[in-house]
Amino acid sequence: MGLVHDLFDPKSRLRKKGQRWKRHVRYWLQTKSSADRVLPNFVALGGMRCGTTAFFLYLKEHPNILPTVKKEPRFFDNFMGNYKRGEQWYRANFPTASQMEDHARSVTGPVLTGEATPYYLFHPKAPERLQAVVPEARLVVLLRNPVDRAYAHYFKNTRKGYESASFAERVEQLTALSFEEAHAMSLYGLEHGQEAWLAAHGKRYPGVEHPHDLAYLCWGHYAWYLEHWLEVFPREQFLIINSNAMFRDVAGTMQQAHDFLGIPHVQLPEYVNRPSKYPKMGDTERSRLQAYYAPLNQELEALLGESMGWDT
């Protein structure tokens, strides 16, 4: 009974290990044809809990888009050593050149492929790594009001069983933690995963059950992360999407994305939006985070030369 339960329980270690081996076998098989596989025309960099998944789902419905085998290859953030596996491993995520050519016969305009990994935005080595492999890729960044992003991130961790502290407790802890320390801890977690992070740093942070717990606030320092990306890539290779605006007008945002990618306008019959539901944030925590992010949002607006329209 225990073995059967573990095979079907999505949270069981045995099931997760089986899924990892299945992915490894699939990638191994596809690396055999990696020389014929293309590299992405576009990459959605994140941010995390900013609507990147919804954006990618809408985009891959376009007839001119052939997506990756997996939405998040997690190559340039070197998750579990993926970047060290090399370009051959990365190419295994994408269609073959012949698949792209065959598909091009059935549509008008260019056929593109791409991926979306929300963690790339936050990894300091990702810009140079990506530039070395796909220097001409079009880059999409989605940015959500960082107050709402932090709260959504907290509830995702809660639902996954990674978080047991209250949001108020975590805000209290994180506003006292330096950005540099929180960023360093989240970076280790990005590359090595939860178990390795707990083994290396868990005793130092009692009550923290996942490295993401320390990233709720630091991953809203958008200007700091974007500055490095803009040092590596020219501004014209970026499409910056205000996630709050996308949630209000998905069709308009996707038309903007189609223009950016150079593909014909196509509107889906329906853009399904299923926002996560969770309790309203407490007024005290919202006011505290609004004050925390106010100067950081000003830095972002100065960097991009546009107003984000977020409450401060």
C-alpha cells in the first residue's frame, strides 16, 4: 500500500525521483538529434509570480510558435547543474530544423520557438550565459507590482508545503534582512534546490523551509536585476510587460508581443485567466511593503523611462 501510494502521490519523493529519471531519459534520447535542433528565437526571463506562465500559454497557441518540450528548461540558471550539461543538452528542448521547416509551409510569416524560465531574471550569471548561446534572442520580461508578487509567492510556497510562518512573520524577518544576504541565499537555492540548500544553510535560518522563503522581497528589486541584463543586451532586444496591465488587457498585451516577435496578429477566442485565490493581505503588511518598495519602484521607472502605475 505504501509503495502504491508513493507512486501516485505527486508530493512523494519516489514519484519525484521517477519523474526526474523520465526527464533524463527523454533528454538523453533527444540529445542524439541535438545537432539538428534549433536554438530559441525568444526567451521569457520572468519574473517569478508575474504571469510568465500565463503569457507563455497564450503565446504558444499562436500558429507560428513551436514551443519547447518543457516550458522551463532552467538552463541558464544552472539548476541542478543543467548549464554544465552544455549546449547539446539545451538544444534537446527545442524542435528540429526540419520540424520548423515543415511547420513553416502551413503558416504565413516566420516560425519561432522559445522558452520561459521565470528564474533567469534573478540569476546574476544568466545574462552572460544566455548571450554566449543565443545572442540574438528576443527577451521578454514581465514585472508585477512587487507587493502583490511577494504575497503571491508566499501563498505558492504555503500551498506547496514549503512555508509555515505567517506572512506578517516573514515580512518582519525579511525587512530586517539585507538584500545582499537574501539574494545570496536565494541564488544558492536556484542552482542547487531545496534539499541542498537546507543541508548547507538550514541551521542558520531556523524556520525557513525553502530558499524561496528568503526571496519574497529581494526578487521585487527589479531595477537591480534588470540593470545587469541591460549591460549585456541592448534595450531593443527587450519587451518589458507590466503584468498588472496584462491582467487587465490580455489581448492588447499579446498583440504587443506579436509585434515584438515579428509574427502576424492572432487573437484567441478566449484568454482564460484563472488567478490564484487567497486571503486579502493585511493593511499593516501592505502599507509596510508599499513603503519598502516605493524607492525601488522609482529606480525601476527611472531605468525604464516609464511609469509602472503601481501603488507606492
